[in-house]
Amino acid sequence: MLTIISPAKKLAFGPVDSQVPATLPTDLDRSEKIMAVLRKKSVKAIKNLMDLSDDLAELNVKRYAEWTTEHSEPSARQALFAFKGDVYQGLNADTLSPSQVGFGTEHLRILSGLHGLLRPNDLIRPYRLEMGTQLAVKGKKNLHQFWGDRVTDRLQADLDASGSNVLVNLASDEYFKVVNAKKLKARIITPVFKDLKNGQYKSLFLYVKQARGMMAGYILRNEINDPEQLKQFDGGGYRYSEALSTPDVWVFTR
């Protein structure tokens, strides 16, 4: 079983007390092609492209200028620990044991606008680039096109290596669009999280992101390789609802 999650805009860099060896992103050569395009853009162009404030645009232009394919600590940090958004607050990677992080190396992948597909222990340098950014690179009009086949092929290879054909999709719609689901020879299970509000169950964006992270953490902590075990998930008070679920869209409510 393989699980995919989205990255985060919020980052934290510093020492990591991880006993699991760091690895390098697989497609740094492709990432460099993206950076070559970004480095040519002005602060104003980056601001408009990504809808950023002046300060954030300046920060990221500086990051692009400093970015290199040389990834080593302390200028780079393992992705699982570097991302600090809502998903990763729910996942709470700092509390994982080396065994659980090691399990993630085989069974968890992070989609990325810059790197395509990351393993948990792949080192990353500071960057901001969402998968939905309309950035033309090497004849492709956006990042979904640039990464699509490569990400799908890598996911297929990882699924084949795991001996499983089950992909658990805990990524956002924006990121999952990069995966060619029709090409992927896998059963794709998508957990959905809904809260009872005004008498109806609704997906509330902030809570959904936290819940995705909690489920990813649940998978790692329990080293789950059988999707049926996900139905026992109770993180944050969510419970599996058989009545609201379909065979491949599993609804969890609270």
C-alpha cells in the first residue's frame, strides 16, 4: 500500500534528530529546469504568478537565486520534517520512531511542484511552488503537464515494488491532478472527512487538511499495509461511515 499527501507552504529548517538516513530527491535534474525558468522572473512577475505579497515574492526570488542541486544539511532538511503546514501538524512527524519513519520511506510519498514526487527522507532546500502554478517549462504549459507522466510512472514503480496495487490518496485535488489515474494500474482509495454542521455533513477545508495528516500519521505509527485497517481510524474524533462511503471513497465523519 502506498499513500500520497500534499506538501506545505510553511517550512521549518534546522537540525533533525532522525536516525533514518537522508536521501536525495530522484529528479533534481528536472527540478533544475524549473528553477532555470523561475530565476529569469522578476519579483513583480513572481508576485503576480503566485499571488504573493511583496515580501513573500522577494523572499522566494532570493530562494530561487540560492537554490542549487547540492542538497546537504543544514541548508537542506528531510521533507517529512521540513514541511510544517496543517497536514504536517496533524501528522506530527517529530513524534515518530525511526521504525515508523523507515516505514514511511517505503509507503509514503509527498507530491511537490518543484520535485514531482518526494520520499519522506529526501532532502529539500527552501522553496515555494504550488503544483497548480501556471508555469511553462520545456514546452509544457504548466506543472501538471511537466510532472504528470514522470510522477505517475514513479508511483507505479513504487507500487510494484511494494507488492500492492492500492494507492491511498490523502492529497488535495490540486496536487492529485498531476497523477494520471487512468494510466496507473492501482485501486485508488480516497478518504474524505466531513463535519456535522447545521444538520449536514460538510468538508471543512482546515479540518480536512489536519485530518489527512492525522491519517497519514496513523498509517505510519501502525505501519499499515492493509487498507481495511484504515476503517479503524479515529483521529480527531472522526469515524468511518459505511453508510456514506462508496467502494473507493471512504467517508469519515464527526
